[in-house]
Amino acid sequence: MMKRRALTTALLLGLAAGPALAADPLPAMKETPSLAEQVKSGALPAVDKRIPQQPQVVKQFYGGDGPGQQGGQLNMLVASARDTRLMTIYSYTRLIVHDPDFKLKSDILESYTDK
């Protein structure tokens, strides 16, 4: 009888706490203004078709200055052919990164296992 009561209590607490422990819903996706014309012409799919099913949502911005602004222009001075090596720095994609506490965390990977 005691096991049944404990199991029933645990089940009811789990049902009550379930919505509070659920993952935050994704915010509504907004189309990037600079891509709107390409989406309208059919050259690009809509934003909800371009993002992953489980996108990484950044909730904390290091430095405290918040997110950047969309668009803009990157001007680079490439004075010689040797300077093209700097272009990889600007287009570098990382699978995992270090956080400010030097702990590994995924960047574009959904998850990883540290051995």
C-alpha cells in the first residue's frame, strides 16, 4: 500500500511540475529584412524552413552588450595574396567552443560527448 501511495504522489507531482520544467518555446522567427526580396522571389525558402528544428537560442551575451545588429558591411584590406589567410578568421565555423570559464560547450553541434 505504501509503494502505491508513493508512486501515486510522485506521478501527481510529476504531472503538476511538467509544464514548469518544459523547455522554453521558441520565439517567433522574423525574416531578415535584407533577405525578404529573395524569399519573395522564391530564391530562398522562408525563415522557418531555413533554421534547424532545434536551433541554439542564445540567452546570455558575453560582455553584457547584447546582440548585434543585422546587416552591415565588413570591409577588409587584403594588401597581398598572403593576407587572404585572414579571411578564414572571419568565416571560421566552430563545432565546439570554450565558455568564459574554459568549459567546452557546443557551438553549431547539437550535442557532443567529452571522453
